[in-house]
Amino acid sequence: MVSVGTVPGPIQSIERAAAMLRLLARGSGEYGLAEVAASLGLPKGTAHGILRTLQRVAFVEQDEETGRYRLGAALLHLGTSYLDANELRSRSLNWADALAARSGQEVRIGVHHDGAVLVVHHVFRPDDTMQTLGIGAMLPLHATAFGKVLLAYDADLSAATRRRELTSLTRRTIVTPQSLERVLTQVRAAGWANDAEEYLPGEASIAAPIRAPGGLVVGAIGISGSVDRICDSASRAKPALVSQVASAAEAISRALSD
Amino acid sequence: MAQRYVMAIDQGTTSTRCILFDQSARLVSVAQREHRQYHPRPGWVEQDAVEIWRNVDRIMPHALRDAGVSADQVVALGITNQRETAVVWDRHTGVPVGRAIVWEDIRTEDLVGELGARPGSDAVRDRCGLPLATYFSAPKLRWLLDNTPGLRDRAERGDVLFGTMDTWLIWNLTGGVSGGLHVTDVTNASRTMLMNITTQQWDDELLSFFDIPARLLPEIRPSTEIHGRTSRVVPGITIAAALGDQHAALFGQTCFAKGETKCTYGTGSFLLMNTGEQLVKSEHGLLTTIGYQIGGEPATYALEGSIAVTGSLVQWFRDKLGLIQSAPEIETLARTVTDNGGCYIVPAFSGLFAPHWHSEARGIIVGLTSYISKGHLARAVLEATAWQTREVVDAMTAELGVASTALKVDGGMTADHLLMQTIADVLDVPVLRPMVAETVSLGAAYAAGLAVGYWPDLEGLRRNWHLAARWTPQWNAADREDEYANWKRAVELTFGWAKPRRSR
């Protein structure tokens, strides 16, 4: 939907940031703070604030020895994967454990890989029964809570998935593009997704998005278990579990911005 | 009534963390800050104790704020710390006399060589349970006394204080120059080489052997005991436990029974086995140490296999070689290849610790051919941690005459899936990770919570332990034995490299 009202003008700090990147791309490629400020006619404080922000998103690096600024490595890899999956696991470890302990369910973290959900982290259900580590497993995007979260915040991936045949895995799997689209809209509105016997009979999941600084969704964290433990009698996800999953997702997103 | 929590401060080698736990041992909030490592000369590793104290000053309020918890909801604080790292400061100003000398630092190698040649050196190990090595606090403290102008006089006059990081933090938290407590716990004291491992008191003969004035030393206390209350940063919190990080991890893994073992993967890695009230002297290169001491009870002993360089090898790969951007990317890089390509890295950066104790060893990369890519090097980095674990596990097996059937692990590196799988492969036993990877902090919290009755007893703590992940061995026996033989040959190549400096 297009919002009605005043169209905002250009945002000055973004223009200045763009000018800084152009500046750093020139000549020797290394500039001190005073040189950046002088080159762009900015007060040092303003230039410093913008450089620090660019450094935070890794578009700019600062030399540890000389304190001079240069373009960051992230600029070269803008099109490739934004957050390393192993780093995501490492930064999520504490919160995934806490979610498993709190919910009493198994916890997984999934990222998109090659048209499916790749499980990059798995914490056992805390009941000390024999379980198998599921890291590296692939899950279908359209039939799992994890996949729905990844689809809901990735328009390209969502369009591509809806063009493909949506394989029926149980009698409750979503198989039409229209109903998938409708569900993804709900996911965006609610901020979480679930599946109830859409992937495996008797199994249900709840998942929420993990966001990198700036809001980009880089993965989904969720819990899975038997449908009677995850859902109420009307096959709706239990609110207490939803809020635990959402809190864990928020805690990880916060940790990623530290 | 408002929910109540226990706070842990984990003052580690590279960062300091403050974590709040609830009664079910679930992590509620965590705040963390890294501190700078100084490498002024080859083999020297230093830290700024004031920077570490400032970090504590920031993370304690931060952890409370994140959880929306007030100080009066915190029933106890447990402090755990990197061990052996030595700091000396002025008791009147609170200012350290220089940077802290970190446990990995090997500047005292020549001094240790001289001490080892002196009469009486044979008795040192019997008295303190440790071999003469650069690793422990006493040689570092002696070095500071010998090399800081005027320090010995100030020490004799009682103007300066010595401590490991637990002592430094408790002194500061309880008031610093205005009445700060100068105490340490028995586990930290057991790493100095100055404590008698049998009596658990400072030992006059050890003090005279290392020529260290007794006035410098803190009072030795049990690991769990009400030490006092914080008067700074967040005032009014009861400090109810202090113990070295590896001892805290043993506690956090609930290894309360004789024979129970854990391995913690951090900057270095440390395998500890609870040996109960029995003091076991190792024939196989392991250390005798105090596991923990609950106030009013006899100390529980432990055997330890210390590995100096594991996580720090990954950091070296990141910071000094620049082949990865972040530590977890080592796994991504290692997965670009399927094996080590014949390449082995033995990270004897601080000599080799257990079970070899070769302080003159230095690191090598061996097996290089033009085939080797950075992916193979990344594999070799991870495998170095796995094989070093195998060596200390084998030493533990030789000591006991029975092999273990699984390895309980914890620490930040347990997030590395490929590493954990490789450890299972080289050990040929399952590797088990508990629900809280931050076991060091959890152990400090447990010890503190136990002291104030937040948790009733050890059995109650045991029930909080749940399995979070299990890696099962996949290699075949022939490959494992071939690789182990290669690793052992690589280790032998590191021996005898460093030569004593020519006297000037």
C-alpha cells in the first residue's frame, strides 16, 4: 500500500554517507577523520558520527594502528550471504538454550539455502531422551513455521516458491499459491509463524524472525514438538509458547546488533 | 514477591561477562565486553587490569537493565575468572604497578629454567601439585618483583597487593582503597605454586623457594562463602562465591562425584576430573588441583589436563593471518575442503602444556605442499584442538586404567559443529553438550546460590543438567590411528626449538 501524505525529501545524512563512500573509493583509499570532514565541508563531529555508523555496518573499516578510514570488506560482498551461518549459530547459542529450557521443546534455527530451510542449529528437547542432532537437515519452505518466516520477509523467494509446485506432505500442507500468500501476510502482521501437522503428522512448530541490525531477516528460530504440546485444541499455537519464541528471536536480534 | 536471580561475573582471558540466572538455571540476560590483549614482545601477553575493572563497572548495570531486574532481586554474586594471571597494585591508590601478566605469557622461561636447576626444586611439585612452568602465578610474580624498580621494597613494606583476577575484582567491588577485601579462593590459590596442596595454606618453603614476601598475598577462603557485599558499581549485592573458571565449569557441569569429568573449550581448553577427597599425584603429565571447596567442608580435589592454545589459535588465524573475519567462520572455511590435505598445525605458542610440559616447544605448520589451501589450514586449526583433547584424554585414561565412555563439553567453542564432530571422531566416544554452554558462569552462579540457600543442595543442581546436543563418532579406526600417528610426529617436531637467551 502506498501511504498518502507528504513524500519525504532526501535524507541529508544518507547523502553525506554516500559522498563519504565515494571519497574513500578515490586515490589512496585511506583518509583520516580531519581529511574526510574537510573534503566534504562537514564539522568533525558530524563526519565522525557518520563514519562510526558506516563502520558499524562494515561499509567502512578503521585501521587499528593509524586510525585512518577505508572502505570495508562488506561492500565487496553486498550480493552474497549477509551473515555467516556458523556465526549465526555461535551468536544464538545462549538464547536457543534458554528457549529450549523454558519451553521444554526442541529448538532449531533455520536459514534459507537453495530453495529450502537449512537447519544450522539444533538444541535437544530437555527431557534427556535419545535424540539425534539435526544440524544440516533441510526442511521445506512452504510446510514449516521456519520456512514461512523466511518466505514472509523475502519477496523474491516467496514469489519463486509460489511459482513452483507446492508439494503436499500431509493432508494439511498448504498447496495453493493463494493460500500461501494469505498465510505469509498474516505472518508479517503477527511477527511469527506456525505449522500444525503441515510437514509431519502429529508435529507442530512455532518460529519467529531473527533480524540483523537494520531489520534484515537472516534466519528463523523456533520450537517443534507434538501437536498437543505446541497447540491448543483448536490447532492454534499456544500463546505462552509464541511469546517465548518471539522473545528468543528478539534477544538474538539484539545480540547481533551488539 | 518479585522474582529473584543469581548473578555471575566471568572474568575470562579475552572478555568479561555478567550473566543473570533464574532458579531453573536458565540464562536471563548477558552483558559482555572484550578487553585488549597486549603482545609487546614475542611470547609476552599482558592485560590492563584497570580496563577489566571498568568493563565490570559497565556490564553489571547492563545485565540488570536488560533483564529489568533491580539489585535487590539479586540474591548472590559468584565470581569466576581466568586463572594464574598475575596483577600487583598499590593498596593506597588502587593503581596496578604495571600490566597484568597473563597465564599464556612465557617471559619467565629462563627464570623457570634457573629455578628448576636449584636445589629443592624437586620438592616443589610435591608441595603444590604443579610442575615448574611459566604458566603459573609464582614465576610471574617473581618476575614483577625482579623487574619493577622499587617493587620489592614496597612489597616488604606492605604497600602493594598481589592477586589473580578474582582477588582484584573482589578488592575493588568491596571498596578498593576504602576497605576492599584482599581475599582469594582455594582453587585460584591452587594455581599460584605458592599454596600447599595438602594443607591449602600458603607454604613457607614455597614462598622462600620463589623468594616472595608473604605480605603481598591475599587470604585464602573456601570457594563458596559469604565474602562480603559490594559497595561499588551495584552496591549491596552479596558476594557468595569465587572460583577459577575451570573449577566453576566443573561445578556448572555438576561433576560432583568422584570420576566425573568435563572439558571446557575457550581460549585454551581444560579437562578436569573430580577425584573426591583424594589427592592424586599424576604420573602422566596432569596437574593436581583443587576442584572446589564448599564452605565448612573439606576440599574436593581434581586432576587437570591443561591445553594452552585452542580458541586462541582461531583468534590468531583471524587477527594475525586475517584469513577469516570472525571466529565462527573458521568452520565455514574448513568446510570448503573435506580433509586436512596432509597439513597439521601444532600451536605450541606458549610451549606445550599437558601432557608434555615442554616450555621450549614452539608452534609449527607441517605437511605443506602447493596443494594446501586456506581451507586445509582451517581444518588443521580445528583438528589441533581435537588432537590436543585426545592427548589429555589418553593421559587421564593412563592415570586411571579405564577409558571414559563419553566426554562432557562446554564453552564458546561448542558452537562449532564441525569441531565437536571432529572431537567425537578422534576420541571415538560421544561428545555431550549440556543445555547451558556458559557453564563457567553457571558454575559460579551455582556456587553462590548454594552459599545463600537459593538452591538447597548439590542433588537439586544435578536435576538442572539436561543434554542439549550429542555428537557421535563417524571415522573408521584405521583413519583415526593414521591421523593420530601423524599428529604425534608433528608434536615431536615442536620440541627443543627455543634456546635460552645468551646472557648479556
